[in-house]
Amino acid sequence: MRTLIHLELYKLRTVRAPLVLLGLSQLLIVGGVTGLVVSSDTLRTADAAPSALAHAGLASLFTLVLGIMAVAGEYRNQTITDTFLSTPRRSRAIAAKLVAYAVAGAAFAAVNAVTAVVATRTWWSVEGVPLDLDEAELWRTIAGCAAWNVAFAVVGVGVGALMRNLTAAVAAALAWIALVEGIVGQLVGDLARWLPFSAGSALGDLPGRVGGLEPVSQVAGAAALAGYAALFALVAVTTTVRRDVT
Amino acid sequence: MAQGISIEGLTKRFGSITAVDDLSFDVPSGRVTGFLGPNGAGKTTTLRMLLGLVAPTSGEALVDGRRYQDLDAPRRTVGAAVEAMAAHPGRRARDHLWVLARTAGAGPERVDEVLEMVGLTEAQHRRVGGFSLGMRQRLGLASALLGDPQYLVLDEPANGLDPAGMAWLRGLLRGLAAEGRTVLVSSHVLSEVAQTADHVVIVNAGRLRYAGPLAELDADGRSLEEAFLDLTATS
């Protein structure tokens, strides 16, 4: 199992897509923090600094796409055949991917956190505003964003394993975040706070993002996302074990 | 324990389509066996069932008496190349092989060896996306050879090879059989395997049409080609 996990990480290191996604994450974070600063009347509100830092959590979009590539990308390049020839007990192959992509998600999370903190501190000092954020709140936000990054990587592995078509899976995931979750949220009332992106926002300590509704607590968001990650991990294994690879 | 590759009553239905229909044959050890039939005859589905990639509707395909997925060291027992384009275009050839080598229990020196065997030593640090179809076929063969397996299962390895490549492939397969290995190689063109295989299995519409020595195919005085076309004519 250790070998399989190492091999999945080696596979990630020997292609360029993960680095591209990591680079795009940093652009999103820096752009997001900058946008917040230039569009805001004052950075002195209590929400301003956590909102800026939480862009590290929004970069979960990219760990989600990374996760989707784990299985769907292998179907696209037909390397899934060789993967299963090497590891005919497919549940082991998928389990190794789930662990490896969680690790990769954590690596993304670390870089994302550094970028978010540096971008926030830089802008706040440029604007001459003292960063009104105690250590505990800073770490709480950073840790929540990191957990969100990791959970979405695992969810992505499940989505990719379920759909197998890379383009369709990425499109579906992005459509869910941009559009579908909002529509579903309006249909389910209070439960909307527990949908994946809303739960992630709560975990990432993203202030007031859930349209109209007070977000669930950070701990509740963490529990919800852990549940989604476990569910999608299960989906990844069960859908992969039975299907014919033609 | 039963030795060799053995197909017994193998059947696969995809919905209402029967791709493989009660197919039974044995693959003789230490020789090259050509697995022949027109496109859509069920060759690829049969090979994929043999490799545990497709689940049979009924029947079984066994290697040394066991299903592929039950083998202790699958890549050291069976080397397979069933997908000509199967590599991440952005990964370098050597990295691609190294990933597979680790699961085949092979070291870096074995990667060097197989690269040499298939003539890709010069190209090993190039990204696979820039490879021609012929080079990808060679890369697939290299990956099959990594585990130094007793059995080789190759699906249409000649596709995309130029005449020189075909000659090279024939030499490689003959050499592997001469070392005592069992080679099962599919093709839809009889002439591709006629110079290499001494045993042939011919299928059409998922059913077995002939299994036996190539030499006996033209026993009644017809040419090999005529006999093959007769056997694979729409029934």
C-alpha cells in the first residue's frame, strides 16, 4: 500500500497539470485578496481580514479539479488499464489514490495558506491598516481553509471515479459550485447551509457567504465536509471495483 | 496446478449484444499463438477478460489455473499490452515505465533493459505526447516486458508499425518464444502473424472457428488467406 501511495505521488510529480493548478490557485488567492482590498471602503471591519485569508479556502476549487483527474484523467489517457493490470484488486488502487490526493491536497493547502497570509499582510501594510486579527483567529481560518482544500481533493477523486469522463466531471463539479448548489439551496431551505460548498465556506471561516442564512459553525462545517469526503471515497471505491474497463 | 493460459466457456454480453459466445481454447506454452478474427470478433473483449479488466458473464479465463486478479505477482507472471495509446502525454517515457516497474518488482536497470529491447533508449526522456503510434506500441511492449513474465498478452501490437517495425516485432516475438515464453498476440490480419505464430486461434462473431497449428489451416490445399477468409465469413 505504501508503494502504491508513493507511486501515485510520483505520477503527480511527473506531469505538469498539478503545478498549473497550484499556480492558478495562487493567482486566485492574490487576485481575490487584491480585489477585496481595492473594492472595500475600509479594511477596518471585523470581517475584512478573515475574508481575505479565506481565499485560501476558495482555492479548493483547484484541489477539487486535481482530485477529479486522479481517476477520470486515467480514463482519459487510458492509463487506467495499466493501473489495474498492476493492481488488479482495484479497491487498493483507489484507496492509494484517495490517500495520495489527500496528501497532495494538503501540500496545496500549505502553499495556499502562505500565499493568503503574505498577500493579506502585504495589502494591509500597504493600506496602512493594522491587521486586526489575533493569532487564534488567524490559525482557525488557515486550518479551516486547509481542511477544506483536502476534503475537496478527496471529493474530487470520488466525482472522477463516478463519472470517468474528465471533461464532464470537471464541468459538473464547476457547475455545481457556480450554479446548481445555489438552486438546490433555495429548494431545501435551512439544509442549504449543509451543502458541500456552503459547508466548505463555513469550514474555511468565510464570513457571510451563504445567501441570507447564517452559516453553520466551523466545527459543523468540518463534520459535514468529512462526511462528504467519506461518502465520495466510498463512491470511488464501489463504482470502480465492479465496472468493466473496455 | 494447471499450467498455461486456458479459456473455458467464456461468454460476455453487453446488454443485448453477445461479444464473446461460449469460447473455449488453450494457449500452448512456449510458443507464439496468433489470436485472429475480423474487427469486432471479440478478440479484445476476450483478452480483457483474461486480464481481469472485464468481468465475464459466464465461463472463465485462467492463467496457471487462476484468474489474473488472483495471481500473486500479476505483472511478473503476465505482461500485457492492450492499449496502444495508454500513457499520459505529458509524462516522460522513462517515468511512465518506472511507475509500472515498481509494481512489477523491477528496478531501474530493468527499465534500461526493456528500453533497449524496444529501441526507445534515445527517446526515454521525451514526453510521450510527442511519440508516433509506432513508438507508443514499442512503449507498450516495453511495459509488458518489465516484469520479465512467462506469459505475454498483446492486443494488435502491429498496429501503427512501419514495415521495419513489423520485422522487428516478429523477431522480438520469436525470440521471446525461443526463451520458452508463451505469447498470445491478436491481429485482424493473418499475414501479420503467419510468419511468427505456429499456432492460431480464429474467432468470428464471438465464436471459436479454429484452434490448432497454423500449418493445418491450409491442409486442404487452399492458401492460408483463403482458409482464414472462409472461417471468418459471415455465418
